[in-house]
Amino acid sequence: VAVRPLTPEEKKDGAKTGVVVERSGGAAARAGVQAGDVIVGVGAAKVTSPEELKSLIDKSGKTVALLIERQGRQIYVPVKIG
């Protein structure tokens, strides 16, 4: 998955925190993560930067629950790691 920080404009449009998915592939794509999704959290932890997302995923076990915001709705997407 390739992600980037939210732009100031995206923050004004309602997304408060998270990172934007630019490209989805591998396990994330198979789980349903799509380009344009905003990854808001990993489990109960909020994500504020791409580095924080990587750190939280690295600390997780074999499956991680990504909190995704898509079209104004938030859903958890379970992603198998490795």
C-alpha cells in the first residue's frame, strides 16, 4: 500500500486524521482497501502519518484491523500480514 498524509484541503473537507491510500496492492487490496480510502486507525490507535501507520502495522500480529473512511463512512477492514 502506498499512502500519503492528508492535505490541508482534505482536512477542511471533513477528514480530521489519517493517511490517504494512493495505491493498493497485495494483502490490503485482497482485503478490499482501495485507492482514495483514508486509513484513520489501526485497531484502536489513530494514524496521523505514513510512518506511524508502518510502525503500528509492524507491531501487530498476523492480522491487522484497519479503520478505513470511505465516502463518509468508517469501516474496519481485516488485513492478513505476511
